[in-house]
Amino acid sequence: MFYPKKTAILLGPRQVGKTFLLKKLFMELSALGARCHYYNLEIPKYLKE
């Protein structure tokens, strides 16, 4: 099930699998035709946009 125009933020301590979970979810939803965006806020260029 898709929820258009929804935003989710995943927060948690280091090294618990946040990035792994998001990348897995991103691949699965993209394969189903969902439009997904992933921004790593540790990369300075994303903070300027």
C-alpha cells in the first residue's frame, strides 16, 4: 500500500541498521513503482537544498 505525499524520518543510534533498512525498503518500494527519495544528511550538499 502506498501513501502518496508522506514523509518518514528514521532516527536511532549508530550502527543499528537504519541505512540497511531504508535501502532495502527503497529497493522494494521502487520495484513496485513507488517514487522514493533517500537523503543522507551527513552529506553537506543535501543540507543546502
